[in-house]
Amino acid sequence: MLIVGCDYHPSFQQIAWVETDSGEVGERALLHSTGEAERFYRKLKEQGVKVRVGIEATGHARWFERLLADLGFELWIGNAAEIRAKRVRKQKNDREDARLLRTLMIENRFPRVWLPDVSNRDLRQLLWHRHRLVQMRTRVKNQLQAVALNEGVRRKKGLWSEAGRAQLESFQLMPWASRRRKDLLELLDNLTPRIAALTAEVASARRQRLGHISKQGNALLRFLLIEAAQAATRSNPTWRREFVHLTMRRGRQIAVVALARKLAVRLYWMWRNGWDYEKSLEFGSHVGQPGTGYGVK
């Protein structure tokens, strides 16, 4: 087997390999734009060599992952923080990084991370797309709110009602300010139905297990959990009471994160046991406590 430690960069990769049968070692830099890296791995496939490649967790490597999967090569992706902690020498460069990855793989100390399947990762693209469109719509709304404030009108959410929209369009503005308002309203009208369609797609997509709220976790997942927790506090009286109680004790930001974590735990148990929301309320540390509507009656 050929074990390859790969220090991956968007434009090139520095590799250090070892042939486990003969003990032969080597190093090389491979460019991506010229196709040199792809030719190198395809040549190994033609030679019938069994290959295992190890890289640190990084972005912009989807094409490389697809290439190795198509060739039938094994790809190990490692936790970058743990790999950094295993470094002994203070000297750091691309060659040393590749050698370190090779050494960790040979000694079975390579800290592999879990990777979602292809369909799961594609679903995340849907979530990212909706997330970015929501951010765009928020910026557009903030600019329109600024237009209204400059005209002495402060309607907050009421600005998006039929009456608020009519008032916004009735302002007598200078030519370029009027053009800006017109373009922003057109953007808002285009974004809103797109986001609604994507929201329906997300709602109908296959459910996946949610992880922990962590600064080392997925940023999009944290955003979605916080967004869901805020929606729960607005629509569910029980969640609203708990949110107010936590806000008085610990502050708003901590309260939102705490409820987001509670929501993630509840979703996990619903997913694991196949329960609906009402069924999940019959179990948990809150069951039977005074002041709750659940537990033994």
C-alpha cells in the first residue's frame, strides 16, 4: 500500500509518501490548475497501486475528494487541531506538514473525523443557499427601514404590511433616492418567494441528526438552532416562559443559546425514538415536576 500524507492547499498540494511493502519514501509538490495532481493519482490507479491519502480537514477540496472516490482510493480526513497538537518540531512548512501526516498514518495516530455522506452534504448546500438569501433579504429590509426613518416613519415590522408598504412607496424622494427605493423593493419582492420555496424544500428534506452547539462545530448549524429557538419562544408559551426566566437570570444571549441546546437535545431524542413532539414531552427531567403540564396525572 502507498500511504500519502497530503498538505492540501487550494492551488497545490505537498505530498510525502511511503510504500509500506518496500519502505520507499518520497516527496513531491503537485499543482492543481495544470492537472498535475489528477494525472499523478490516475497513474497510480493504472498501475494498480492501493492508495491511502491523509489530509487535514479543510475547505475547497470537494473535487479532490470526488477524484479519490472515483479512483477507489481511501481518503482519511483529520482533525486539524489535534494534528497541530501532535507536532513536536517547532519548524513548520509544507514539507514538514506532509511528513507529519504521513508519520501519523503509519503509526496509527491519525485523528480521523466523521464525514457526512454525499446526500447529506448536498442537503447542506440547500441550507447554505437559503441562509445566504435570508441574509440578503435582511440587508435589503434594513436599508428600506433606513429610508423610512429618514422620512420620520418608524413602523418596525409594520413597514412590511400592506399599509406600511403603501406608505413607503408614497414618500416623495429625490431622483436617485427614489431609484434606490425602487430597486430595493424589487429585490425584496424577488427574494421573498425564493426563500419561501427553499423553506418548503428544507421542511420536506430528509431529517438529519443535529450535533452540539460549539464554536468548533458547524457555523450554519449553530445559526439554524438559534433561529429555531427564537421562533419557538415566539410561538410556544412554555418556551416563552422559560426564555423570559433565563433572560432575567443570565441575560438574553445565554438564554437563547441554552434554549437552542435544549431544542437540539429534544430533536435528537425525537429522531432516535421516532417520536413526534407531543410524545417527547412525556419523557425527560421535567416530567412530574410542579408547574408543568406533563408527567403522571
